[in-house]
Amino acid sequence: MAKRIPSSLDLLSQFGERMLEVLEELSLYGADPEGGVTRLLYTEPWLQAQQALVSKMQQLGLEVGFDAVGNVFGKLQGNETALKPILTGSHIDTVKNGGKYDGAYGVVASMMALGYLKAAYGEPRRTLEAVSFCEEEGSRFPLAYWGSGHVTGARPLTLAAEIADHAGITLLEAMRQAGFDAANLGEHPAKREQIGGYLEIHIEQGSVLAYKHKQIGVVTAIVGQIRLTVHVTGSSNHAGTTPMKMRKDALAGAAEMVALTEQMALEAGEPLVATVGRLEVKRGTSNVVPGDVMFTLDIRHTDEPEMRMFCVRLLTKLEEIAMRRGLTIETVQNLHASPVAMHEGISAAIEAACEAGGFRSMRLPSGAGHDAQLFGPICPSAMIFVPSVAGISHSPAEFTEADDLVAGFQTLVHVLYQYGYGGKADEIL
């Protein structure tokens, strides 16, 4: 009996199943005993994962390579070179002991989408590229979007020599240790000048889609973020011989600052959020009054002026606390990402794809930052969300149902087909 040739729908189903398998395989790189994944920028698990993706992209028939800072691109070359390429993807790095879907799903879904399109339809009119960005989270170094920031020109290479991880290793040193030495290639060695658009698929990392019983989220905008490091200095002294009124307790001051941050954020109301995610007492000992404390601040809002004004008001209050307590305070801004609206035309195409696929969709903003935030100011950009069970993310408990992962994958395929092969190929310039 002759072997039946798979239909396009059969093939799409096969690629969707393979996507799930590759996502599981990728989670083994940096797997933690606790069940999560730790894959920090330029570490061995990170490098192994990127190299594994290179191999898998090559197997899909894509033209694959690293750029100067460690981003991986898999290209499906189009035949109309006047049309600027569309990039699709996400990031490969994780937070410490994070989940296996954040970032990774977008990378795997994008490369499998291009693999399917090549197998089903051959050469596109417009070049499509799947990208695995080297970093987005800011988990190892106090700087986020290192991968997409280089592609868009928002992150100069000089920063690599100025910042270090907790072990004192500079970003530049870590790059070299991983095999990426771009020191002599200029300020923006990985910047791309010709980009027609950017499309990112990601887990929601919130509970809205699950609560609303929707399979697909069409992102309207990404909130802005300001990330700061706050250094509070007092005087270390003997815990038993220093009277309470004579102390310059940096930790007590920092604790008041943390409490005030929460209070002011609650008073400001939604959609503003403010978080102290890390607090470190340097040389802390049980019988010593703390003299040196560091904590982080993460402030987010959908409105840029409101975000800026809240930050100014908060820092003014923190300085007042420090002055009243006889402490000194120093703040360093590590990130300022403005709110970015997503492209209406691509968003409408995502909704049309959901309707064609029979998927329940809704529009919503993103409270988390994403690589699309870097692309929004330079090219048409959009995002597709799939549900996160219980809204959990940045945790080993992070989970998305397989059916929802496949629904997102099929939606992505449909949109990429429209812009690569179909009637929308000429719409983004």
C-alpha cells in the first residue's frame, strides 16, 4: 500500500507535537534538583542550550548562526529581497530556579513555526527569522534585554565592562568565557538595520487568560519599567554597647524604606506596581548593628509620566528617611524601559488567526517586560500570549496546558504565513 502523503493539517499537528517535545528537551539544560530551570547568561547550561537550538534549527532546514553577543538566528530566506525580514522569537535565559516555559516557549514555537512553513509551503516571499535572544531577564547581571538590546541598538557594548555579577565577573569577561569576544567590533556589534517587524509569543505570566477562559491573548501594550539599586550606608557597631538612639542602623532604615514603597504603591493604585525583590545586608552578623545594606526597586506602569513621577516622589521620601536617621543613600538606575504600544495591524491579524483557528481570544496589556518592548520603537511589533495556570511564573510550578501551547503555536504559524507568504507580505515595510 502506498504511504499516504500528510495533509497540511496533519503536518501542522506533527510540528505542534514536536514543539512540545523540544520544549521538554530544552528544559534539561540548567535543570535544578528542585524541579525548576536555572540558565543564566553566558553560563555553561546557557551555552549548551543555545548550541542545542542551533542544531535543531539546522535540522529544520533553516540558515543558522550566532551573532557577536550570542543571539541565535534561524533564517527562512525569502525570494523578494526588497521586503525587510520579520523576526519572531524570545529569550533563552531564565531566572534562578525558574520555569521551563518563560522565554523558551517563544523560542521553540517560533523555530518550529518556520520549520513547518518551509516544509508545507517552501520558500516565502519575505524572509522570516526565528531568534533565541541570549538574555532578557537580568538575573545574572543588573541589566536586562542584553540580547534584543543589541539587535535594536539600545544596549552599547561598553556596558559590558562596567557591570558585574555577584561573583565580581564583569559582563565582558563572561562573554569572553562563553566564546563571544566582540570587544573590537564597535559599540553595537550585533545591531540590525533592516527589520520589517517583530512578533513574540509568550506565556502570559499572569492569571487573566485562565480566569477569562481564553486560549489566546492579543497584547495591546507592554508596561514601562524602572529598575534601581538602592545602597544604604550607616555605621556598623556593637549590638550590645550601642544605645538605640545613638545608632545609624542601615537595615532599620532600609526596612522603613521598603515598607514605605509598598504603602506609596498602594496609594498610587493600579496599574502602578512597585517591588523590592532583593535585600542584602553586607557583612551581616547577629550581634552587629548593620551598617551597609542594598536593595532593589522595580517600578512599573503603563503611563510613562506617571511612572517617572512616582519614582521621583518615592526617591525623595527615601532620602528623607535616610537624612532623619543619619544615613547616606545612593541609587543607581539599572533599567528604564518605556511603555510600548503594540502594532494594531499585526494585532488585528492575530485576532483573525484566532477566529480562523476557532481559538477564544481577548485583548490585554502585559504587566511583564518583554523583548518586544525593545522592538516597538523601531519596527511594527506585536505579542501573542497563552494562559499560565494560576498565573504562576518565574517558578518551578510555572505551567501551561499542552492544548494552549499548541493553540498559540498554530496562531503564530497563521500570522507568519500571512506576512511571509500571503496577502499581508507587502504591508510591513
